Amino acid sequence: TQLLEQSPQFLSIQEGENLTVYCNSSSVFSSLQWYRQEPGEGPVLLVTVVTGGEVKKLKRLTFQFGDARKDSSLHITAAQPGDTGLYLCAGGMGNFNKFYFGSGTKLNVKP
Amino acid sequence: EAGVVQSPRYKIIEKKQPVAFWCNPISGHNTLYWYRQNLGQGPELLIRYENEEAVDDSQLPKDRFSAERLKGVDSTLKIQPAELGDSAVYLCASSSSIYGYTFGSGTRLTVV
């Protein structure tokens, strides 16, 4: 059983469209991370959020941590082919640097 | 600065054979992790080190898996004997804080 559920599992969109992917859990996390992973490579950390309700922006990417610290969303504005990849969320518990990963959202942005 | 370095990148072995993976973390990162990632899934933690001490190995199948981190720097993960179900990507990561998590490129293991 996955501690974190990500949706949708797959998303295929045209360049220029906006999209949102979700990361949900019934558990409370002390922090939440988002990663992007390309084929044959390890995940690359995009952001870490630690406060309920926190919003962080990274160029065209907007990350939000839910008020109750159980869920998060990633919104991409005007998607580009370079955004293609597997987006993973990971919830951290306690002070032990232990993170639990979701199964990911596979995004394909078509030119 | 070099990132987390893993070797080999790919390994194909027959079942029941031993295999070992090596990881060199980012200099100064005290925390080192080994994860396993099955196809279509997120990474699952196998073991976490703080310096040379394994502080969380609850997910490590200890009957066939072993790991060590000598002098709190490099680490090796070993499987002996390998089973078909061990085919996966084995990822090493290191961190200095929750804001500085860095993964290596992984070792793709195929057991035939």
C-alpha cells in the first residue's frame, strides 16, 4: 500500500498548456518534496516545502503544500517539451530524513 | 562539484549469483541512502546511514542483502544470492539536510 497517491498516473498534453498534478495521503508529513526523473537517471529535487499552506514558485512551476500537510500539488504553466518526465512526490516524517515516495505522474509534453 | 557517483550503470547477472553496487556521495554529506526503484514505481528506501552507522535498515531484506559504509564516505550494497525479483534500479542518494537531497544515476540490475 502506497503512503502517497499521485494523480494522474499519466498525462499527455500539448506544448503551451497548463497542468496540475496531485499528491495525496491520509498521513501528515513534516515536509514534502517534489522531484523530476528522466529515463535512465536518478530523481532530481525540485523543491522542499515544510509549512502547511506554503506555496513555492520555481519559474513556471508552482508547488503548494496543503494546510493539513497531507497533500500537495504541482502546477506547470505553459508546459514545454523539456518538462517531460516522471514527477515524484516524497513525504518526510519526523526529524529522521525518512521520505516515502509516491508512484509518480508520467508527463509527456508534445511539441 | 561532482554529484553522487554510482557504478556500475548496468549489470546483468544470472540468478543465484552475487552482485555489488558502489556509491560515492557528495563530499560533506553525512547521510547516505540506498533505494530500490521498480519499473513504474517510486523509489523505496532500503537503508539509511548517518556517517558510518546504519540508522534505518528496516526495509533491507537481510537474508540476502547487505550494505556497508566504511569511514562514513563510500558505500557498497551487495546481494547474495540474487533472485529474479531483484531486477530493478538501485539508487544511492546523499543529503546534508532535507533541502539538499541528491540522487545518483542508479544501477540498473537485470537478473536472468
